[in-house]
Amino acid sequence: MTEFVFVSVGRIPLGQKILADKLNERGIKTKIISLATLYEKIFDAKGEDAYKERKRVKAFQRGVDAYLKGVEGKIQGAQFFGMTFFDTIGAKETSFVISHAIKKHFPNSTLIAGGPAFNSDPTSFLKESKADYALRGEAENTLPRLIEILSKRKKGNIKNITGIMFREKGKIYSHPSSAKLTPTEIKNSKFTYIKEGRIAFTYSERGCKNACIFCTVPRKGNPMNIKTETIIQGLEQLTKNKEIQQVSFVDNHFFSNSKRANEILNEIIKRKLNKRFVFDCATTIEAFIKNGKPNTALMKKAREAGIMGMEIGVEALNDNMLKEIKGKRYTKVQAIEVLKAFKKSGIQTNNYMLAGGVHTRARDFMESYYNALRLEMKGTAFFYPMAMIGATKKTPIHRTAEKENALFTRTGRNVKPTRKGKTGFRIVVPKDEALRKLFIEKLKRGEGRQFTSSNIPNVVKMGQESNDKVMQKYARKLQKMEGEEKAIMNLLEKLSINIRTHVVAREMQKKGIKLTNPNLKKFLQNPKTREAIETLSRKTLDSYLTQSIALKKLTGVERLRAIQKLRKTTGIGTTYNFRLKKHARTTRR
């Protein structure tokens, strides 16, 4: 019978899997249940803005209640529940809904909480989550110990458990220290993974040495590594599962130690694991800079080992912003050159960008915004939407923003720090007058904290209204870019219509149906037929773009043959000079 149930809102609960294995080793039977499908259905379509919609939150509450009611029979008798809490936007709307529902449906059970939120704002999250206990830090040792005491397997004083928090006589007891595994314990950790479809998610180290001003990563400083041989042996075991085609390392920074990363890459190549899997990971720009220039040798090695994609926290493409946000570990020119070198090496990059810190100027923001959009338009790299910084308690950016009166709500209201005992997501809005106005107006319009190409008109207006010549220059550049993008979108729309027409005609011909308007109308009445046509049209358009881009490098007879193939496979023999290159990102989550 299941004794401990982990509840996850994500599809990759790797941390919970690690803890479950530790409990199972002590004879405590566990189960992991996921609400990811429900979460994605209700919130993912609209992104962060969805959390503000009361009807969506209510729908999620109803869905959680229905799900827990449906699994009651499968986990009947479970004494303990475990949840991981994050201090990001939407925590209240998702995690608290689930934790409250657990207490409602399983009133006699014990809820134990953990996660990054208990490093940044432990007291508030313990109160609002209604959890019975919380464990701060790495819980591989402390969670089994707590369960052994609570289940009376062993005797002990729970106050002596490192990182423990709980209510006692109306007050919250909190152990003064957070739990940390020793370097030896991490080194000797076993290979652990979570499978999601054809992808296996695993990790090779703990910690991050960068200590960014906005981050709440629990283990800061030089990462502690699992034995290289353990990782390689684990990958060799994965080869037996034919369904797994890709391995994703979820380390904070896979290349934090280039010597260690090279060890793993060399072993992957030596044992021909690169012939079996493709890999992806997270890294930083500075990890691929050597003597001030892109480290193309390391990129080549990574590509040879089968690494096809990397997620990078570029954060900004302006030197002043990089100095404030990243401590100027690299320059904008170096960042751009590294991204170009990645593209040339065949490694796809998915990059995170921030809209600015407390002291970011409007001209800095405009340069960074323009550079990211331009690189994406050229197909050099994919960029997630530039986002206003979410300030989490106990981070340097929160302390600075608090001091400078730069904390705002998601609706654009300037506020003081959230009072003690309450959680709250706060956004950093720069002090610069023009930029502050841009941020606040966007928030008040209910457009969320992310800047995409759809915000170009507002950014252009800010530049045009300024006397700053640099801002005026970037306003003109952005206007030109917007025009180019519209032209490309119009061309793509025209191509889509032509390709769809060709696909319909081809499919009707295959079925021996004469192409007339009445026959066409009847043919497309079937929903399954329409769906099949749309799928084929998308695939054909993708094929056209790929072949059209490849044609640029061809001349003479080779080019003519390629055009003939293009006409045969897509129905269109005309090539267009796309300035926007095809760039399909690899999904890790």
C-alpha cells in the first residue's frame, strides 16, 4: 500500500523522483501523481496572463478537486503527501490550490512541503500552503528521517532535523540551518532520470556558481559533480529503452566546469552514445568564451557528442544592462558572436532575456530589445519573450528594488514589500522615467510582463517622444524591422494559401475526385479530411522553407535540380529571398 504520495504540477518531477527513491530504500512505498495535463489545458495557452483570470483559476480548482476525488481509491491509506513549491509567478494560483485540495480530500494525512520557495520566503509559504511540515534545502536525508519519526519507525526529536519547519503552539518553529548534501554524497549519487515521451531528463551535478541577482537556486557556489562513470553507465542503460531518443541534462549550467564537461563529452563519443541519442542542456555565454572570443573548439566537441540544443540565460544584449544584471561577465558583442558561432556549429540556442533592472535606462532597453529581435529575425537564435524581472524575497534584486521603491504588482501598482507572512509576486520596474512609463502602461493594459515583437509600436513611440538621439535611432531601426517582418508574414500567408490549394488538389486527385467547386466543398465537409489537409499543409510548408533556404547555397545544375525537387514535393517552384530563416527550437519541457 502506498504510504507517501508526491503531487506534481509539472511533467518532469525529477527532484521528487530522487526523493521517492530515497524513501523506497527505507521501505516507504511511494507514488508520484501529476496534474500537468490539467495545468497545461487551463493555463499554458495564454502563458502568465492566464493566472490573472479568475475563471481559469476556478476551473483549475474544480479540476484538481475532480482529479483527487478520482484517485482516492488508488492512494487510499496514504499517510503522507509531498509537494514542491516554486517562488515564481502563479504559485498561489496553482500550488496553493493543490495543497489546499489535498488537505480537503485527505484531512487525516500529513502534507510535507519543500522547494525553492522555502529558501526565499519560508514562513509565508508554510502559512499559505497549509502544509504541516516543510523542509528547507536538499531533503534526501531529512525527508526519510522525518517520515521514520512521524510513522514511529524510529525515535527522535524532529526539531533536530536540519531545515525543518512546523507549527508549534501557534508559532512556527524553524531550524536555523538548511540541509545540504556533502560533496561525497553528491559524487556517489546514483543515475536518476524521468522519462517523458521520447525524452529522458537527468542531471549530472548540483549547484550554480553564477549567483545571479534575481535567482533563488538553493545551492550556490561551485557545483558538486556526480561521478562521470555513473552518468555514462546510466546513459548506457537508457540505450536499452528503444523509445528514448533524446537526453536532456537539467543541470543549472552543464558547462560550468569545462574540464568536467569535456570528460562526459569524450566518453559519450568514445562509447558511441552520440550515435544513439541527441542531447540538450543549459549553459551560459561566458562558458563558451576563450581569450575574449567564441570557443569554437568546445562547440565542435559538444556538437560531435550529439548536443543539438542549449538553453542560455543571455539576459541582455546591452553592456550597461549586462553590468547591472550579470556583473558584466561578458559584453554584448561577445554574446552576439557566441550565438552566431553556435548557429554556425549546428547547435540551436533558446535564449532568455530580461527587460531591465532598477537602473536600466530606456536607451539600454531599446538596444537590447532590438538586438534580440534582429538576431531572431535573421534565424541566428531563438529568444523567449523579454520579461520584466520578477523580484523574489531574499534576492539582491529584491533588496535593491525595495530600497529604490521599484517594486510593482502585475497590474502596474507601485507597492511596498509584501508584508510578513504573505506571499506575493512583485515586478521590478526601472527608475528611468520613460522606461517606467512604458512598463507601467503595459501592465495596466493587462498585457503581462513580456515584450514581444507585437510591442514594437509602443517601444517606437517611446523613442520618438524622446530627445535622446540613441533612442530615436533605435526607434527608426525598429520601425524598419517591423515593416520587414510584416512583409515576410504576408509572404508566408500567401505561400500557405498556395500550398494548401496544391495539397487539396493533390489529395482529391489521389481519390479520383474531379476538381470542381461543388466537389471541393463536399470533400472538405469531413472534419477528419480538413484536419489531415491542415497537417499535410503545415508539413509541406516546413519542407518548402527548409529546401528554399538550402537553395541559397547552390548554383548551376545543382540549383536547377533542387528547384525541380522543390516543385515536385511542394507544388511551388518559385524561390523567395527569405531574410527570416527557418528556426525551430527544441522543446525541453
